[in-house]
Amino acid sequence: MADARPERWLGHFRRVLKYLRPHRRPLIMGLVAALGVGLFYTFSLSSTVPILKVLFAEHESLTDWLYRAEAERRLGVVFPADVPDDPAGVPIDNIRDTSPAAGVLRSDSRITAIGSEPAGSYALLRRIAEHPGTLLPDVRVADATGVRVVALPLRPHREWWDLARRAATLMPAGRSAEDRFRVLLILTAALVVVAVLGGLSRFINEGLVATAVQRAMHDLRTDLADHTLRLPVQWHSLQPSGDTLSRFATDIGKVEVGLSTLFGKVAREPLKALGVLSLAVLLDWQMLVIAVLGLPIGAIVIRAFGRLVKRAQQRASESWGRLLDHLGERLLGIRVVKAYGMESAESQRFESEGRELTRAQTHIELVDAASNPVLEVLASIAVAAFILYGGARVFNQQLEPHLLFGAVVCLGGVFDPLRKMGNVNNRLQQADASARRLFEVLDLPAERSAPATAGRELPRFQRAIEFRNVSFAYPSSPHRLVLDGIDLTVQRGQVVALVGANGSGKTTLVSLLLRFFEPRDGAILIDGHNIAEVTLESLRQQIGLVTQDAIVFSDTVRANIAYGANGVTEEAVRRAARLAHVEEFVDALRIEQGGAVSSGYDAPVSNRTLSGGQRQRIVIARAILRDPPILILDEATSQVDSESERKIQEALEDVTRDRTTFIIAHRFSTIARADLIVVLDAGRIVGQGRHDELMRTCPFYVTLVRTQFAQGV
Ligand code: ADP
């Protein structure tokens, strides 16, 4: 069982990933698109810095600023920001300790010219910024010590310099209001283009991930359905069907949300945060520290919330199961509910059972609702700390205000994707709880892989069926023997009637023959082959089953008769229908559905639209069509009027000819014509033989006939 494993983080959810493997192509393309989302998000935020610059600068143009910033970086000095062009050159405001030109320049120095031609301050800054080498010769510097001509050592360009310079040359370099407006126009147009590309990437990311996830969910659903059908009868008899339905609906739904979140949000948002973070580092690395400091606290909060949600999801899924079970059962028995006037009482019970679900769901929603505000408060504390710290640096002239502004925008740009991730862990934990419920079923051994299945084919039945000292107890009550030391031999062609009080073990006996359950002791042999050692297919192919409840599926009459028989001809279906006396009513069937009328064998039927007797005959036809050498009939005790009963009786007589038949008998006519009557009492055989013999030798049988079969005698 899944529970026995040590709990890995999201261990159950991780196992679902294997369903995505066949659909990895759209998934991978979707993830590549997530890269685009991160990239364009970073671009769009990065445009805020130049936009702020253009809007707030009084003298400098955008390109002037770019050259000044690069000149400052290369020389390791601070020049006065946003001043008018000065024909007397650029003064130095400050020299950083790390400046490569520290030995050459002083804090009162002014660079007046480079080379022979005199130039204004903007042109000088541009020369410094653009100089290709790391030593700028022939620089005229004036300060208190006089005028000198020096060579200025420069830091090398950064990798992105070329790109930035080229982008800058695309912009109008003028400083007039019109030129600035044109720059603003270009920047905002770029912003819109980037938004379009970002939106497109996001659509591709979500669309392709959804495609892959939906396909994977289809596979998972199919797998679960397939496996559920292959689970042993024992499991089905104990498992409430509503709970199984809830696994299909609720739990697969949660897993789906988990996968979409994982490959959508979890792929996208951190990339966005990372992109902006690297931009922020370019602007000012100290912000990285602040951003990173808050993260562990956020992670602890997210984790705590995730745990709460996981537990609540488990309760919610179970509760859904109980609710569906209740509702399903009551809908099935709607006539009983109505006849006994229980509508109000039932809906009250539904209401009270639904409360647990409401509680669990509310719990999930509340934790979810709390996640984001708590993270937002944490984020705003971090932003406030950053503004205080950055503001102090602005006042000390270490940082230009528009850069701080840009940095705060970036910080927001880092926190916003992280905030969106706030409920991701909740979603993943919910998906984990649901995946656990799915694998609880998927991990159960299917009937076919039971160790006793040795894989030999059972040859077609020829001679005799033998129960040899068979005992059995249901696993749910292992100490109560339902069958105890059964010894029984049935020859080919015999009609065997099983009789006994309710609960004496008749149904269990035939269930063992079908291997719905395995005997605890003893063995069942068909022509000397132990049925535990042959394949289930070869065994069940030789047995036709007509159950008392006569199950008809929602399908046409033809499909219901041909159920379980592959590639049969129309003629074969009609022959079986004739033998089972279906033909007598099939022509009269006319069913109207959505305006179209279907009749005869094409009529869509269901358990609800046919009478008990009609259903009985359809299932008998189904059993005949497969032409099994062994037939198991559970006689209907009710539901049929005497006319139908006579028809069914006739049908059965036709059918049982040339077959070995086990009948759980409820009618005197059946025991009267049986070749062998087996009398069961509390799991033991207390008599066997023909009717006349037993009337003489078995007092228990005499009582049974007088009480159970009285009306027939
Ligand atoms: P009969 O067909 O003669 O009425 P059954 O074979 O259905 O009797 O049942 C024999 C006994 O086994 C009954 O006491 C019944 O309660 C019990 N039983 C039947 N099915 C199960 C099950 N799936 N789990 C546990 N006990 C069961």
C-alpha cells in the first residue's frame, strides 16, 4: 500500500508525472514559452528606468545619461547629474576608493579636453564612455595643482555595452522637448510590443501545458477505470461506489490543477522573478540582499499553509466520496425513498453529511485566502526597508533618484511573481493528497496478477466438476466459515439445483466456481484441472452467468445480448434471442430519444426502462450467445408476473439442455426437474440427490420444501 512508504515531499504527486512522459513534446515547448514570459516581463520592467529618466531629466537626453553612467562606471567617479552642457568641461564630484584613476584624478579635478580639440561636457563624457581601450591618452585635467595632460586608466566595457550603445543610437539624441517626446514614444511603443510578445508567450505556455496535462489526465482516468474494473470482486463488495466516483471526479481534478500549476505558474513566475532580479543586480546589487533576506521567512509561511491545506484536502475528498455514495444510493432507490415519504429525512441527512465537506472546503479556502495577504505584508516590509535604505543613499548622492525608483519597481517586479507563487504549495499539497487516493487504488493488485494465476489454459469442459473439501470465509469476517467442507461432484450435462435457507452459502458456492473469491481450503477441479491454476479468461469463458438482479446496461438490445461475445453475427444474436424468448417482446419495443425513434434490436434500453421479466430474458440470451458449457443461474424470486415466469421457465429449459447448469433454485418446478439437488445448511451440504430420494432420506429437505417451495407443491 502507498501508506507504508515513507512520505517523500509530494511523493504521491510526483508519481503522476509519468503520465506526462508520452506528452512531453507540447510540455517542453510550453516550458520554453515560459522562458519567453520571463524574458519579456523583465524587458517591460526594465523600460521603466529609461522612461523615468526621460520624464524627470531637465537637461540630459537619454543617450547623454547612458554615456555619463558608463563614463562614471569606467572611471569609478561621480560626475554632476543632469546639468547643462558646459563648454568648460566636466567637474568631478567624487572619486570612489576603487577608482582605477584614483592616482591621476583629485576630487577637485575637472576634465577640460581630450586630444587637441576643446569640447563641451557631454561630448567629453561620450568620448570616455566610448573609448575602446582601457587607457585614454591625452586628457587635459585642471585642478588646484594646475593643468596637466594625463592618460586615464579605464575599466573595460561590460558585455552588454555594445548592445546598449546601439539601442541608444536608434533614439533621437537631441535635448529639446520634441526630441524627448519622440524618445518617450519609442519607449512606450517598445513597451507595447514587449507586452504583446509576453502575452503571446504566456498563451503558448498555458495552452501547450494544458494540452499536455489534459492528455495525461485522459490517460490517468483511463488507467484508473481499467484498473478499477480489474480489481477483485472482494474489493468492489467492500468499497462504496461513491468513494470510487469521488476519486475519478474530485481527485483527478485536483491532480490536474496541481500539474497545470506546476508547469504553468511554477515554471513561469520564478523565471520572471529571476529575470527582474538579474536586472536589479545590474542596477544595484544591494537590492539582491534585501530581496533574498525575506525569502526564507516567506518559505516557512508557505510551507505551514501547505500542510494545513493537504490535510483538509484529504478530508474533503473522503467527504465527497461519502456524499456521492449517499446520493447515488438514494437515487438508485428513489422509488423506496418516495414510497416511504423519506425525501425530507434524506435531504436532512445529506445536509448533515455535507457539513463535513463544507468545513474542509472552507478550511482550504481560508488558508488560501490568508496565504496571499500574509505574503504581501512580508513583501511590503521588505519594500519599506529597501526604500529607507535606498533613500539614505540618494541623500548621500550615492544613488540617483530615478535609479532608486527603478529599483523599487524591480523589487515589486521580483515580489509580484513570488506572491503569485504563494498558493502554489497549497495547490501542490492538495494534488498530493489526491494523488495518494488515486494510487491507493492503482497500487492494489489486479485480479489477473493474483499469484495463483499460473497461466495455463483450461481445456473445454468435458466430464465433471468437482468441489473437493472446499471451505471458505469472507476476508471481512475471517472467523466465520461461510462454506465448510464442501464435497460435490457434478457430471457434464447435469442440472444441479442448490437449495437452502437465505445465507446458507449458495451464492458463495457459485462465486467460487467463477473465482470471484479463492477457497480457503480444498480445491475446485474441472476435468481434473484445479481452477486456481488456469487463466481467469479460459475459466470464465466457459461459464455463463445469469444473476438474479438481471443487469442490463444502457445500450441497444443487440449490444446487451452481444455483451462479452466478440464478433458475433446478427443471426447468432437473433438465435439467442429466440431461445431466450426475447423475440416475443423485442419487436414491440419502440423507444423515443431526442426526437428519433428506435425499435427492435436497435432500441436503447436500460435497467429502468424494461420490466424485470424482460431483463431476465435479455440476460439469458446474453448467456446463451456465448454458448458456455457451464451455466450459473440465480433464479429470480420476484419482479416477474406468472406469464413472464412461464416464459422464463421455458427459456431456461431450452437453454439448460446440453449444458451443465447450477441453479440457485427458488421454484418448485426447478427442483422437480433437477438431476441433482444439493441441500445447504449453514455452509454444509446436508443432503444431495433427486427430489424423491431426498423426500425420503433428508428431513431438513422436507421442511425446506414445505416452507420455501410450498406454493409449487
Ligand atoms: P445465499 O446465496 O445462500 O443466500 P450467500 O452465499 O450469499 O448465501 O451468503 C452466505 C453468507 O456469507 C451470508 O451469511 C452472508 O451474510 C455472507 N456474505 C456474503 N457476501 C459476503 C461478503 N462479500 N463479505 C462478507 N460476508 C458475506
